[in-house]
Amino acid sequence: MSTAAVSARRSGQVLADLIPSSRVRDVALVAGGAVLTGVAAQIAVPVPGSPVPVTGQTFAALLVGTTLGARRGLLSLALYALVGMAGMPWFAEGGSGTAAPSLGYVFGMLLAVTVVGALARRGADRSVLRTAGTMLLGEALIYAVGVPYLALAADMSLTAAIAAGLTPFLIGDAVKAALAMGVLPTAWKLVDKR
């Protein structure tokens, strides 16, 4: 069977759909996505002048959304957010609770994983360019919620919040998008060869 025929057969699927379906699978995937995001959040580099560090959290969240799809991705990040707000120290730099000025980025991730998951189900993670667009859209959604929340929570102007909570992260986000551009289409190519 040709690669195009296999890809067409797999349309409407995300990578997680390739694992035999069961409730146990879905629970494990949702919990695993939350844990992956929590672990990736611990990879943190402080940014001078910003209360928000550069982390692996956003990359993990967007990867969870694209590989699990919108529904499971949203459930996974909702679990991550709720457990973190309840006191589990797995937000960026071991943070937890509801007082962090960076919590808006977590809320933005809820929106982003839903959108990138829906796009992935439509094949947006199958080619390099479409994956890049999907990841950049996901990042933009995270910032659309996170930056205004930062401005309110840290009593900053929107301009100051953009300078502290967006501008220093653009290069890192480009690197994260580049990683996704390599990982996701390659995973699909490997699957299609089987």
C-alpha cells in the first residue's frame, strides 16, 4: 500500500488513536500528558526582569494537544492545571497554587491544546510547514491569555507585560516550533511505513 493511501486511511486520527482503544488507554494518556507537562515545566531558565521563566512546559502542552487530540489534550491540561492549583508543585520552577502571575499561561494552554488537537485531527501535524503553523498558532493562543493575565496579576501595563512575558520568549518559541516540525511529521512517516 502506498504512503499516500496509508495517510488517507489515517485521516481524522491523531497519533494516540493508533494505540488500541480502551478507557484505560484514554485515562493513561490523559494522566501521562499531565505528568509530561509537569515534568517539562521543571526545565526552567529564569528570564531577567520577568516573573515568567522559559520552560519546556509550553512545548509539552502543545505536543500533548497534537498527539492526544482536542478532547484528551484538554482533559490532560485541565488535570495538570487543577492538580497544580490544588498544591502539586509541578508548575514552572516547582510552583503551585493560584497566586502565580504566570498562571494565565496555563489557562492559555487549555485553549491552545484544544485548538492544536482539533487541527492535528485534520492532519495539521503531518507536514513540516503545517506543523510549524499549528505550533505557532498554539503559542499565540497561550500568549493571548497569558500576557493580559500577567498584566493584571503583576499590576503591569500591557506594554510592560508584553516586554516581560512575550518578547523574551519569541526565540525559544521558534526553537520549540522547529523541534515540533521535526518530531511530529517524522512520527507520522514512521507510522505510515509500518
